Amino acid sequence: MSVEKTTSKALIKLGISPSRKGYHYILKALTIYETSLNFSKSIYPQIASYFNVTPLSVERAIRTAIHNGYINCDHDFAKDVFGNTLQSKNDIPTNTLFISALAEWIRLN
């Protein structure tokens, strides 16, 4: 299975809908993370430049997509991706944790 297909399926299982802006920003963030193996605040300006929006709107759209999606996600799959980095089922991952953990899960699978 291709990386893009694996990534898309993983995002959907994590409750992130392709109709959300954050979905596309996360895909781009994962691509950037994959090449740099580092997540930093500099990722937001890169994504913003690519989509011709502000870095703040990128950060907010990613945060909103994660928050709204995580409520209805496949929690068994989420546990597989995030391992013990979250304290409880009700914890919602930060943008940094979400992108870095998902990138590592994709790399290992």
C-alpha cells in the first residue's frame, strides 16, 4: 500500500475528515516531517505558504481537526498510534504529538 493511501486511511480512522482544511494541512505537515524528521513551529509557515493562508490559520485548522476528529475516532487504533503518550481515552493529542506520532507510525508500518 502506498504511503499516501496509508496516511489517508490512518487520518480517517483517527476521525479526521477529508472535508476539513486541517486534513490537508496535516497531510502536508506529514510530508514536511518525513523529509526533515523534525516538527517545529517553522512547519506552520511552510504549510501556510503552500496553501496561501496564514500560519495561525494552519495551526488552528490542524488543532480543530484533531480535536473534533479525536472525539469520534477508533480509540483502539489511536492507542496503537500514540501508545502511552496520552494519559486517558479523553486526552486529545497536541498538534506536535499528533503529527510526530502519526509520522512514526506510518514510517514503521
